[in-house]
Amino acid sequence: MSSHVQNFDKTIVSIPTWRLMSESFRNWRGMQQSGGRRIKRSLFIDASGVRFVRDDEEQQLMQIHLLTDYIGRKQAELLAWNEAQGNVAQMSANRRRMTNIGTFRAYALAYLKSHVDINSGMTCMVRQLEPTSQGIPLEIYCFTRTTVWVDYERIQGDIFDYLITVMPEFGLSLYQQPSGSDMRVGLGGEAVGQATAD
């Protein structure tokens, strides 16, 4: 005896009834009825670019509308903490400061919360996961306002296109494994596409 199940992609599968009792299955109905589809994807940041934000950069970043409140709050928090430490905060390693990755994380969250296609009634966060050999993962976790697959993919693509493109404003870049071109340049050779001087 078997049961027929319609998959998310509209295909029909025949499943022996005993398997319905012994295995788990994904039911997409909850996602469709909730009015939001989850985005859960990471940007892998190149760890070599992570550093403290310089004073001049802090002023420049303060001009970014989505960061104005965050930087103001963070400056006050850090000033209060550093003053409470007294003289030991004179040494750089004893003083708390803003980092470019933390500031980018705050920017990405503010960007998501202001995005018209992100469901504000559902969980929205940007979190740093454990570093790996491929970089430092910043996980984007939020829900779109639609469950339509094509629209969902467009929204997700637009968000990641934008965040990847804006990262250099924070002195950050994605981690990318060396390719043949990178290896030739690193070994003193010529990169693909470079013309040689005669």
C-alpha cells in the first residue's frame, strides 16, 4: 500500500505507507501560509581585512544614513566603557573600539530592516558564525514578504549583490580561494588578460 504526495515543485511521488511512520518529510504548506520565505545564507569575509575602524573612517561612515544611529550609540557605549577603565584604556589593546566587520554587520541588518521586500514581522538578523578556512561567515537570516519562488530568488539575489558590492566601503572583501590567475600573479608570473610590454 502506498500514498501519493505532491512535492513543492508539483511532482507526484508514491511513498509506501510504512515510510510515513518511520521517516520525516518536509511540508511546505506552513511556509506558503506564513506569507514569508526564509533567506539563510552566508557571506564569507576574508579575515585578513578585519580591523579597527580609524577615526577618519568613523566620521565618513557616520554619513551613511543607515549607520548614523548605530555609530552614535556605539561611540557613546565605547566612550563610557573606556572611561570606566581609567588609565589602562590609554593602551590600545585595553581600549574597546569599533571594528569594520561589526560595523558592516550593523549596516547589513539596518539594510535588511529597511528593505521593502523583507517581512518585518518575522525574524531578521545578521550574525557572525565560527570562522572557517574559507573566511568568517556572516549569516543573513530573514524572511521575504513573498513565497513565490521566482520573486524570492530575485529578492535574495538583489540583497546579496548589493551587500557584496558595498563591502569595500568598510574595507572588507569576500574570501575567494586562489585560482590559476591568482597563483600566476603570486608566483611572479603574468595574470590572464594582461598584455606584455614589448
